[in-house]
Amino acid sequence: MQRLQAFKYELMPDGAQQRDMRRFVGSCRFVFNRALALQQARHAEGKEKLSYAELCNQLTEWRKSTETQWLSETHSQALQQTLKDLERAYKNFFEKRAGFPRFRKKGQSDSFRYPQGCKLDQANSRIFLPKLGWLRYRNSREVLGAVKNVTVSQKCGKWYTSIQTEREVEPPVHPATSIVGIDLGITRFATLSDGSHIEPLNTFRKHQQRLACSQRALSRKTKFSNNWKKGKVRIQKIHTRIANVRRDFLHKTTTAISKSHAIVCIEDLQVRNMSQSAAGSSDLPGRKIKAKSGLNKSILDQGWFEFRRQLEYKQVWLGGDVLAVPARNTSRTCPACGHVSADNRQTQAKFACVECGYENNADRVGAINILERGHRLLACGESAQSGRSVKQEPTEVTQAASA
């Protein structure tokens, strides 16, 4: 089977290469914004949207024009990849996977991509990029597979390269045969049905005071002055630190779970809906806004969506599976007698069934119920919420794990 994988490294360019990369990023941003403005103008006039091939013809004219002849200094394929990004953004919008494409701003998603023409010299820790030459990079691990494309990005004053590769691998067979249910929460990041739990990292909470001080200091500076730019960089470094620590924690956690269990059952949480603001509008103001704001901050600090994303692809690589079950009443259902009531969970941590008297930790009860719904889904394709069959056949991995 074919496996696509990306390897990301920090680049170590010299001064001339950094200036060239900043110019390439600006050119790609200019092409994206100009193409988006052209598409919007055609839509306002009642004309059809230009295709990718037609945009490439426009790009050729822009590169030959005396006003934008500086675009020819950037590799043509990098500019064409920018047009592909715009085409993909429109497709995601029409298929309701994302919002309408927005104009790019300097300092946000600064990147450009090479589809070909790159060379990799792992022995000397360097990579060749068209119109940039050889660049050294911090070789932290070996690149596996054939290079498909290379993306260069800038974040917080540092340059990175992401090398996407493709290689043939044997169909994986998961080393474990167990199945586990996981309940995600705030007090406990993850509670497993086997009784173990993982404490949350709360990296944003740890840096919140430092971040607030830096933001207050920035607000007192003259906008776009040198001191304002220094303060902005300081804030960016704090945000980068928070993101890196959270990502490292999630990678270690998901790797440990995916290696230990062939099937992982989790709740099908809609994180975007759960973290929406409760402020409401002037006509319909919300209630308990401050409490909901703190809850939203805690939910986003845990990284539940990223946890599920990493868990899913790592299970696929190992030959396992992830089952997402409905989250309704998982913490209100008694695993002993099946009684469902809000009175079963009178506190955040304690579960006490009002029907049979069963007591346990509330998060552990939720994990047990998630595991039970996963078993029902594997056994007969039964929807754990409605009781109707979804006619889903168990895969070979799930059959082996059930055995």
C-alpha cells in the first residue's frame, strides 16, 4: 500500500537566501490575492469563475507585464501551486468544508511550494531548492520514500521545510489485540476504560499571565514602530511555544495509545460547536458568558480535535482503527443497569446511579459506556444512539481485535 508522509525540518539559510525566500513568499501572496480579486470581480459581473488553466494563462501575462515583471524572479511552478491552493479553497467552499476564500495577509501562512526540481542530500544535511540553491537543515530524522513536493514556510522568524514523500509499505498488522474506550475531559485530559487516565497539560494556562503582560505592553506602543514590531515578535514566540508544547504532548499521548490498543473508541465530539461563544447578540444576549468563555478556553487548550486527527492516522499506519460513537448521555448512563438520568451525575467527578446505587468516577463511567457502544457498533453495526443498524461490516483489524 502507498503511504504519504511529511517530514518537517528547520532550515538554516544565509542572508541572501532569506531575502529571496521573503520575496518568493510575497510574490505568491500577490498572485493569490490578485487571482482572488479577479474571480470576485467576474462573479460581480455575472461571469463564470476562471478555471485553473485560465488562471495560469493570466499568470503568464502578469509575469510578462512591465508592472509585475518582478514575478518572473520567483519560480513559475511555485506561483502555479498558489493558484492550485486558490482552486482548492473554492472547491472546499462549494462542498461546504470551509468558508469563502479570504485574502492573504503578510505574516500569516507565509509559504510557497515546489512540486518538483528539489534534491535531497541527507548525508550532508542539505536540500536543493530551485532559484535558492543548496540550503542546510537540521536533520533530526531520516527522510523515507520518494520526494513528491517540498513546502517552505516561515513562522516566528524561522524558516522550515516540509518534505512530502511517498513510499510502498506492507499492509500493517497491529501488534495489540485490545480495544479501549476513551473519555475526553477538562479535569482529566483522557480517561481510559481500563481505569488509567492522563492528566492535562494546560499549556496555555501556564503561559497565560506572561502572554497577557506582553499583549498589554504591545498595546501601549506606537503601531508599526520598531518597538511595536519587537513586542509583536515576543508575543508570536509565546504562541509558538504554547503550540509546540501542546503538539509534542499530543504526539506522545496518541503514539502511546495507538501502540497499546488495536481499536480505540472515542466520542464523536463537535469541538467547533462546543467552543462557540455564548455572548449572543444585542437582541438576544447570552447567559453565563464569563463561565462559558472559561470553558471554551479550556476545551481549546486541550486540543481534542488534533488528538483525534493524530490518533486516526496513526491507527491506520499501525493497522488499527478508531471508532467514533455518539456522545449523548455517555456520562449519565449507568453501566450496571443502563438507567439514564441527569441525577446520576450530581457532581463533576462522582457518578452515583439513583436506580441501582452503582458508584464510580464520572469520567471512568463515560469511558466504559463509550467502549460498550463501540462493541455494539462492531458486533452488528448498531447505532449506539438510536438503536438502528448502520450496516457496517467489521474490518479485518476489528475482527482480529475482537477475537
